[in-house]
Amino acid sequence: MMTLLRAWAIALLMMGAAVSARPPAHGPDLSLVGSYGAAEGDATIFERDGGLFLARKDLADEPLKPLGSGRYRAGSAVAVVTANGLTFDGRTLVRRDYGAETEASIRATVRRDGAALRQAALAATPPAEPPAQRASDLVSLAGLVPHVRIDTRYASTNNFTGQPIYERAGAYLQRPAAQALARVAKELAQKGYGLIVYDGYRPWFATKLFWDIVPADKHVFVADPAKGSRHNRGCAVDLGLYDLKTGAVSPMPSRYDEMSARAHADYAGGTDAERANRALLRAAMERQGFAVYDSEWWHFDYRDWADYPIGTASFTQIEAGRQR
């Protein structure tokens, strides 16, 4: 009897070992994560805790339970999801990229006389303000922030206007903000991440150039030069993360500079990994005195931004001053 029991126990152990040796089940099809419908917010598929969910206007989020062949159980109904659309409750909602659509609509209507507008912006005068509490002391992030990667989108055509705004690449911040960003970079490096900076100090003439290039009905997407911006004061930075080992840019819920709901700092969609990356960046930045801009997960303002004057010096002028 003991021999039989021992043999049975060994068989169970072997069965358990076989089960544990099997490859883990495949996760959800993250290629389905995105927006669907005629208007932004009609329907969104997102990942939460390793599963897919369907969010629709004014309704509770419903888990999508796979049934096979692109069919999912959503509550009491069945949803059919393909690369191009979502069929649910008798309606077919087309897959949409609202950020790309908005950018395309802006590019199609921007003024093409950028050179002339640039000269006018350079000749213009920033708005008058009371004397600043602190003198400007802009420093290059390239020489101060460890592992930083500079990707100055506005020095190329890879931006929402489709044309260069800056005359050269560069990234600058007021010294205290730059030093705080260096501390952020050191903390994140211990976790395997580096900072990729898309923009920092933005000369006021560039803000005016944005305003003049973009048609009036699109001014909601750019800062008003009559008020200036925190970028103009050298205390705002646009940035993301990259993997120090692979060099790959860490995915976020939206692209940089995307003009859609996905860009919001608290957007609940996307994937678990994207939101985790966003949260990691935000927490590290907030610990060093930066505050995120609600509509843009990548935009952070340093706490003392109001103490600095609006600047309009170009990157070339800044570098010339540093070499004196």
C-alpha cells in the first residue's frame, strides 16, 4: 500500500512539473488597443491588469473576453474587432488615429511663407512685463544631464507644422531647473532609463512664429505670444524615456506632441506598460520640483518658472554668449 501511495505521489509531482514547464499563455492582442468611432471617445480599447477592456461614452468599462477569430464577449454582447474597426451592438466603428488626423489638418493649412514670417517674428518684441525676480541663466542640458538624448523636433520638419522653427538643434533650461533634471536623470538611470528631451527653452520669437504659421482656427493648439509661455522662460521641458541598454524609446500612451485625448497626463487608455512608463517619468520629475501639464504627459514646468523673464535669444545667440 505504501508503495502504491509513493508511486501516486511521484506521479502527481511529475504532472505538476509538466504543467509548470508549459509556456505561459499568450497575453492580450495589444494591436487592438486604440480609438474607434466617428468622434474621439466613441469607443476605446485599452489594457488593464493584463486584459483588454472596452470603454464607451457614459458607460462602465467592460472586459473583452476572447472567443476566437477576432470575437470578444463584452458584457452580454459580442464584439468583433479587426485591425480596421470594431463591430458592436450592430454598429461598425472605424479605427481612428485622431492625433495623426489633427496634425495632418494643421499641416495642410499652415502658411508656407515661413522664411518671411520668421524674419517678422525675429524683429518683433516680446510682451512687456514687470522686472523679473531672477536673471536668466540658461545652460545646455547636453553637458549637464547624464545619459540625456537630445531630439529637437522643432529644428527639423518632424513636428506638427512640417517645417523647421529653430535654426539649429539644442536644449536649454535655467540652471536650477537643469540641475534638478540632472538629479531626475541620475535616479532614472538606476532603474535602467535615460531621458530623451524634445524641447526646453523656446525663444519667444518661435512662439510668435507658431502663432503666425498656424491658422486662427487652430490657435487652440499653440501658445499666445501676447502672454508668452513657460518654455519662453526656460523653465519648461518636453521629454520622454528610453532604455539605456537597448536605446529603444519607451512607449507612452501617445506620441510626443500628439494633439488628442491620448496625450492627457491622466489618460486611462493605452497599455499597462505605456501608463507605467508615464507614471515612472512623472513621479521622478515631481520629486525634483517639476509639475506635469495636464494636457501633455511630456510637458513639465519647474516650480520657479514665474521668477524668470520671457527670453527670445536664439540658440545660436545663446552659444555665442557662452563662448565669450
